[in-house]
Amino acid sequence: MRLILATVLPAVLLVAEAASAAAVEPPSLDFYGELPQVEDAAISPDGHSIASVVRTGGERRVLVLKDGKTLLNASPGTTKVRAIEWADNDTVLLTNSATVPLFGFMAEKYEMTGTIILPMRAGNESGMVFGKSKAIAKTTRGRYGIRTVDGRTVGYFGGIALDVDGLNTRWRHGRATLYAVDIATNRPRVLAPPPGEEHYRDWLIDRGGNVAVILDISETNGSWKITVPKGPELARGVDPTGDVSLISFGKGGSTVVYEIEDEDGTSHWYEVPLAGGEAKEILGDVAIDRLFVDRSSGDMIGYRTAGETPQTVMDNPVYQSAISRIFKAFAGREAHLIDWTPDFSNVLVRTTGNRDSGTWYLVDVRAKRADPIGNERPEIAPEQVGAISTVGYKAQDGLDMDGILTLPPGREAKNLPVILLPHGGPAAHDKAEFDWRAQAFASRGYAVFQPNFRGSTGRTDAFRHAGDGQWGRKMQTDISDGLAELAKRGIVDPKRACIVGASYGGYAALAGVTLQQGLYRCAVSVAGVADLKLMYATDIRESGDSKMLTKSLREQLGDPRLYDEVSPRRFAARADAPVLLIHGKDDTVVGYKQSLVMADALKDAGKPYELVTLAGEDHWLSREETRKRMLSEAMRFVQKHNPAD
């Protein structure tokens, strides 16, 4: 059960000890940019085996151990590994993705996901789900659970049906058919047909392996309905932005839980009997951070609330006791429950935070014991982790804000040079945990502040929707208000500030030196948006002119006629600090063209800028070498224009 300790860690622990002895020196910058030594892990249902994706000797490996014995130690190849899980006690599922060019479609490139079956029992089939069928594309489009049916393990996946004509195949359409795949033989069968044209469909699979609930949404007008096959209609309505979701079955599996968002942007959860009847709202005024679902049945068994003091609520008192004790044991650090056995007797936990660059634990709940099984960045010693805390402040209009402050190790928190590091999304949020980019800058002497501006998640729906239409406006000043607060407290020197960000954070970095002036010495935009009108037009075109997406984007971004007013590209001539643009050529989320047009605008305006192109890289910086290059280029640029000393 000593997943990494037995095979990988002995060598790297020596490195950690050496780093601890020379803690006055910062670690190599590459140690921050490297992919973590443990990327993902999962525990088998019987608790005897652990599967993981690890890095050793600079190489990614898939490692499976059972009772201390190695069952598998293999390379996953060059694909981008996204997740690992157990289908049953003898089978591991590996999820990967690749950026694929497709001709004749709305977009030039798509990020396609695949699922690979890795059997631990001789005689069972291995390979990619749908790999044995010529009539289904070799990609999975949605996961709908794993069930045991008549003693066999069955996986439920969305797939794209193909028309086969001799040696030629072509996509019939892009809408997903629901397939049931026998995991031992990798043989699929159609379980439910795809939705009609301009419709989206979601399914819930009951413990017997049957489609029990169907959600169908019209992408034309947003009308939706939830039905039971050959049974009653459970609910219906109209939501032009399509903010309707199936959540799970309710306790015991006799009800279904679904979520809708009202006109004010507030989410509501409803529960309705599968036999039909009145839908009743549940969990009113409760912000949900995490839902716990029984993997064998799809039933909701508990949840964890969001906010500063999260609470875990489980239906089963035994589970409640186990999880409460786990979170209490790791108090003071961000603890994430990664995987667990069905009875919660064994749990995999990942922690991060102060003096912790990422540690994985196997928790034996009954024995009240937590054993460390892996360290994500063993070369970074605990004392080399910059102190992390949450700072509260108020925006100009009085709205309560907070952000994550990371301080440089060994330096007094007074008049420090500072990096503003707004997150992407923008529907995301930062927590008081180890962030490899923030810690990299902190290791070089900078205070780093990650503001959770309006529009961020992790708080109320009202706070999230307070960002609607505020790109480049209040969302932007929320960031600089955080800088002003830190300066007021004497922690940072506001005259020595740079702004760095990726995705939406990259947009905020560009806006910080164009829409705003006099705040930052430099800006680094990684895969950032430069032109909202271009982003809007691209997203709509690639969606096939979806009316639902159009409505949703206009709700988030505001009136398209005003996009030029908040597009950094249009204000390149006002840029008052040097700009570094970094972008992956394989980005399918924010197109590489966004950085190209910003570079052209800065060049035409005679403003100082640099453009770094990351060949073969996607939006998430999935490849280690390009991730390290991004960090190296960003650090060089910041140190040049805003030296820490």
C-alpha cells in the first residue's frame, strides 16, 4: 500500500533532505514548472490496490500496486493523462486527451478525450473504449457511471456514431449516443439514442444499469424537460441559457435531484419522486462545494458546503464520523478527498498549504491512521514554501472581497515587490493552498496576491453574477483594490507591482496596463483574451450559432456593442508598461489568434512587447517542457522590469 514510498520516493526523499539543509537558497525554478510527482491516484473498491499516475526520473508512469506487489508499471505514451480510476477490483480506467485537427467542422482543432481499459486480470480485454468498433469514433463524450449488472462490470459512456462505407467512415453528427460497454470484453451496445438536432441530452443510470432519467434541452429556445422512460414527465421549464442540470438520484434512489438557475442567477436544487409528483426545493441557501455520490448506484449520500468554514453533511452517520475526523486531522491545510472505498474505511486524501507543496495520504479510518504515500514536489522543502493566508478587503463600491496572499520565504512582509495573479475562468476561485505559479514568484522574493474578484465562484451565486457584464470594469478594479489594500497595510510597495495571469487572468493582465494606467510595471498574459468581440464571434461560430450559448455569453459579457470598450487590443496605444504574451498553438479554449492580434496592435502602436509561442501546447499547459518554458520566460520578464532587489 506504500504506493510511491515503496517505488519512487526513496531517491527523491534524499533530494528533499538536501534542500532542507540549504533552505536559504531557493529551489530551481524548474521544480515549480515540472508536473507533480503524483498527478492522480485511486483506490480499488476492496481497498487492496492503488493505481496512480506518477513521475519518476522525468518520465510519466502508470503504477498499480496490490498489497505491496507491483501489478503494472508502464508508460502511458505521449498523450495527456487527465485521470485514473478503478472500474472494479481488477480493472483500471485511464482518461487521456489529445488536440486533434478536424476538417469540415466549426473549429479547426478539438480536444478529444479517450478512455483506456487496463485489466489487472489475465484474459480481459485492454485498449481504448470503442476501440473494437468501426462504427463508433475513438473518443468518449461524457461519463455516466460504472454499474455491476448480472455480475459483470459495465461502463456508460457517450459516443459518436459513425457511418461506415467500406473502408471509409464519416461522422453522422456530433451528438452523443449513450452506450453500455462491457468492461471485461470492451464490447459496446446502444443504451439510448442521441438527442434530436439542436438538442442536448443528459442521462442518469440506475443501479440496475438502466436509463432511469432523461434531461432534454432545446438549444433553440431553452425549453427543457425531465422524464422517466416509459414513465411520467417529472419537470419542465424554459431557460434561454440552458442552466439546468441533472445532479444525481436522491437518498435511496427513489427520487431525482436537479438544479436550475433563476433569472437572478441564483441556483436552486429540487428533488422529485421518480414515480412523479411535486418537486420540492432542497438545500436552500446552502452553497455546495462538493457532492458525495455512491458510485455503485448514483445516489447522493452527502455534501460539503463552500465558504470560510465548510461543513460536511453525510446521510450515513458512520460516513459522517469518518469524514469529519479526516478534515479535523488535516485542519490548517486544504484537504481534498480524492477517492474512497464504498464503506469509507479507506480514503485517499491530498493536502496542500503552508509548509506543504502537495502530499498524498492513505487514511485507514478504522485504525485512525494516515500514511503519506507520495509528495508532489519533494525537491521543495517545507521551509521553502512561502507563507499562505487569506486577506479580506472591500472593493470601491463596498463589496466584500478576499484574496490569497503568498509571501516570500525568509523576507519581512514589509514594502515587498508584488505580483498580482488573477485566476482564470473567470468562474473559478483561489484557495489558501500551494499554487506552483504563486510559489515560484514568491521564491524569487515577490509577494503574490490572487484576488477573488466579483464573478469568482466559492461564495454565493449573487457574488458570482455580480461579475456579469463587468469584464474590464468592476472585475478589473477589484484586482487593483486588492493591491491598494496590501499597500495600505504596508505589506507591498505599490510602485513595484506587475500583473500576471492566464486565460481570463491573462485578459486582466492586459487590461491592467491598457484599460488602467499607472498601476503596473509590466504585464504577462498567458493564453489571454485581447479582443472580446473576436472571442464572442469565435465561440458562437464554433458552437454552430447556438442560440443558448449566445444568450449565455451576452449574460456574462454584456452588450456586444460595448465589447470594444473593454478590449485591450483596442487600447494598445495606451499601454503604459511592457507586455509579454505567451500562448500555446494548440489552444482550443482561447485561440492563439488572440495573442497575435494583441501583438500586432502593440507593434503598430510602437509599444514594447514580446510574443512567446508554445508549439504543441494547449490551454492548460499540459506538457512539462512548455510549462517550464512559460514559467522561465515570465520570470525573466518580470525580473527585468520589476526586480525584487
